[in-house]
Amino acid sequence: MSGLTIAVAAFAVALVVMSGAFMGGAVIVAVPLAFLMVGVAAFVDLRRRSKAAQTIHDHRGGSAEHDVEFTDRDQRTLVSE
């Protein structure tokens, strides 16, 4: 989990605990707000992971453009026995 996700989850739990401390009156505000914050954190985390995955795929695509030339010694070590 990222630091942002942990912070938002802690905030959501604190809101629910606070709403219980005030005899349930704040539940109307706290629970939807907690769900919203957790949703935002999940969305931000998914976007970050998606960008990281795209970067990896871009590097793989770029490596296919380069031809690798193996020496005779390389060819001997690459062949399985």
C-alpha cells in the first residue's frame, strides 16, 4: 500500500469512530465521506500503477528495435546441452 492509501484509510476509520462517539448523528456525514476518500485513494493508486506499467511496456517496445549481435563464444554459452 502507498502512504496516501494508508493515510486515507486511517482518516476514514477516524471518521467512523468519531461518528460513533457523537451518538451516531455524524454517521450521515462521516460514512459517505469515508467511502469517498477511500475511493479517491484507490483511484489515485490505480492511476499511479497504470502509469508505471505503461513505462515498463514502453521500455520493452524500445528494446525490440535493437538487434543484438552475439559472438561465437556467446553462441556456445547460449546453447543448452
